[in-house]
Amino acid sequence: MPLMTTDYDTIAAISTPPGVGGIAIVRLSGSEALAIAQQIYRGKDLSQVATDTINYGHIVDPQAEQREIDEVMVSVMRAPKTYTCEDVVEINCHGGLQVTNQILQLVLRNGARLAEPGEFTKRAFLNGRIDLSQSEAVMDLIEAKTDTARKAALNQLDGNLSAVIKKLRQSIVDILANVEVNIDYPEYDGAEEVTSQLMLERSEAIKAKIQSLLATAEQGKVLRDGLNTAIVGRPNVGKSSLLNRLLHEEKAIVTDVPGTTRDVLDEYVNVAGVPLHLIDTAGIHETTDQVEKIGVERSRAAIEQADLVLVVLNASEPLTAADQELLDATAHTKRIILLNKTDLPARITPSDLPDDEQTAVIKTSTVTEDGTKPLETIIAKLFFTDGISRQQTDVMVTNARHISLLQQALDALTTVISGLTAGLPVDIAQIDLQRAWELLGEITGDNYDEELMDQLFEQFCIGK
């Protein structure tokens, strides 16, 4: 973990979303945070108030004869027990672009610097309060689209993943340390002799634990990024109505006129704890309308890019050639066939549909809302075989960077195991073992470079 440091200037930013609201927060962090805030604050002496207190007063412009800007509450939090491990001041003012920006400009004019994206969290990392994986969990927590995703991010922020990674690194370093002692001090009796067999057994045990972590990666990525879910079908089969039912609001225009949806519409929805990125596509059919043609091509592209395809068929009409073409086009995908409009007499029979154990078929009606709950259950089971339990989200790999590093560490350990099995000496095999240790360290930030760190924190919003 990096050592705590205070060699930073004082930064400031608006930490609440832009726009009109009841409250907005201007945050300062750094050794001069209290002094800068005091210059524009009329109320108690902030240098004398206790830490972790909130204080009533007014923000004034010292260069305009103490002209009052706003009535505020000022929170004072002293280092090191703060988010950044530095002195932190948060000015809670009335929400609104004008007043919030005026206060921010006053803060900057009196000695603070505008924070870069993610710089508050970056300082928390550099000052040793959190590691790099926990820093990334902050953004995951902000962007969580379901309660399950929030729990997974919060567990990572609490250090659950970090604790597992640190144990793996410690297991590796124990082997490496004993190898070095065996080589440099063969007469030393206190160190365990590391034979090829011992290194092999321990490497295999570490590899198995990394594989166990990677086994959560697919589900973790689903929770973090959501499932790209394409709703496809012929015009007027009920695709937009289904989208509206899943969203529980009238987002898509629904009419009896075929071809109403001419472009791709996308929305996020929480289905049984799984975030779905729903893509309502234009009806796939032959058309001479140039605008519709573009929509149909985008619909075909959406099928190729989707993690899940919901194929909507009109159950009140016989299966058409266009329906069959759509079923053939989605045969290679994870899909669910929805027989819609079941409130009308059925014209499609089970024998008309693919005999495929992997494809679920659900009868739905957007009029009576039949089939919505079974659909949610099947979607969850498709990607989370046994549902989503508390234990699954305790330690779950959700980040693409972490997945890549774990896979590289796994490859390094595979090389170690292959080498030892082929008779490679332990002092040569330890080179790849050292590489695995370094790769795992990149997850937590024990090993990192400045360019990578800058790229990571640039993804954050300003003020976090």
C-alpha cells in the first residue's frame, strides 16, 4: 500500500450532479482547505471547530464588500480520517447552476485548484486509504444499475477482492522467499527447502484459486455492464409493447401501424437483479422505404452484438417465412422465443418452433401482462444458473482489467507448472512465479505505472 503523503495542493470541485436541486456540494481537499474556505465563509472560525461537524453560516465574496452569495452548511473533516486522508471541507449550498458555480469560482479564486476527474479518489489511493481495486469499485458503485450490482461493488469497495488477492500474493512470496534462502544460504536450517514437487503443489493450489475467481468473471461482467438484449421480430408483433412492459413506463411509441419503430431504441431495466440493456429494434422485413431499410440493417447488427436475443412472434398468426428467417438468424445466439398476443386465438403450435433444449419458449401478452414474470426468471437463470446469492456477490470479479490480469497470472502459473513437470529447476521456474506475483499486484495497485493510473481515474467524474 502506498505511504501517506501530504505533498499536494488543495483541490476543489462540485461533487453533486449539475442542474437544479435542493442541495449542491462544493468539496475541497488539501492542507489549505480550511483556510481557503474560511476566507469566503462568515460564521464560526473553521480552524477551531471540531472535526466531523457541520456548521451554519454564509458564503460571501471578500472582493465585493462581503456580498452575500448563499446561506450554507459547512462540513469540516480533518486528516487523516477523511475520504482523501487530507483535510476536507464540504460546502452544502442551495442547488442550482448559478449559486453553485459562484461558490466554486470563489474557492478557486482564493487558492484552490479545480480537481481533475477522479482526483479525490486518486488521492485516497495515493495516500493509502484504499487500493486500486477499491478505487475502481467507487465508480462501479456510482454506475450500479441494480441492487445486486451495487452489493457486488460495495463488497469490492470493502476490500473483499483485495483480501483474496493479497493472500494469493503472500502465498507466492512465501515460495519465492524460501527459494532465495535455499539458494543464497543453503546452510540455514530455519527455511523450508523448496523442492520442485513442493513448488509444483503450491503453484497448482494458487492456480486453482485464480481459476475460481475467474469463474465469477462472466457473471460479474454481466452485473457491472448489463446484458445487451435485442428485442427482434417482424413489424407489429409487439416488440415496443414488451419494452414498455419491462420498463413499466411508456417509452416506445406503440401503434397498430407496422413500421412505427424505425430506429433502435435502448433503455436499461432491472430484471431479477440482472441489468438488461434493452434494444428495441425496427421490425425486420423487406422494405423499399430507405429509412426503414437503415433501421432493419441496424436491427440485424443488434442481433450480432447482443448477449441475449428476445425473438417476438405473433402467436395469433401462422409462422411466416420472415419469422422462420429470423429464427434461423438467431439460432447461434442465446435467445428466448416469445409467443406474443396469446390473448388472441393461437395460430402457432410447438411443432412450428425449433426443437432446441437451449431455447426457452414463453407465452406472453402485453395486454394481460402474462409471461412477464417467467421471462424475468428465465433470463436470470440463463446467466446465473442458481440465481444470485449473497455469497456470489461477496467476491466477484467484475472489472475487465482485473479479468485480464488474472488471466495473465493464470498463464504464468501454467508455465511454472509445465516447466516443473518437465524437470525445470526451481530457480528458473521462479521467474514466471515472480511474474504472476507482479501481475496480481497490478490489480490492487501494489505495482502500477503513472500512465495506467491516470487512464483509470480519467474515467471518473469531476468531484469524485
